[in-house]
Amino acid sequence: MALALPEAGRYIARSLKQSLRLMVGLPDYDVYLTHMAATHPDRAPMSYEAFFRERLEARYGAGKGRCC
């Protein structure tokens, strides 16, 4: 099924935005909200600030000393 040109442009822009965010390590809150609604409807999603903090901690291991 072919997408209309405006729809295809929005899809490409959204995909590019998500790819660029992932390349620089920024978490995607919109994807998280979609996931929570689809798979965990009984649980309240984290706020953006809590989500961002949790992702940074998961990435850099807050409090874990690392060499190099």
C-alpha cells in the first residue's frame, strides 16, 4: 500500500529524528509512552524528568566509578 506524499514525508522525518536522537544517546520519551500504553496499561508512565534521569543512570551507571 503506497503512502501519500505528505504521509511519507512525515514518516521519513519522524524516522530521521528518532535515528539522530538514538545516535547521540538521547532517549525517546514518545516511544516509551507508546510502549507503556500498549504493554503496561495498568501502570502509570514516568514523568519526562524521571524517565530522562533513569535513562542517564542506566547509560552512565550513576555512582559506579569507571576507569576509561
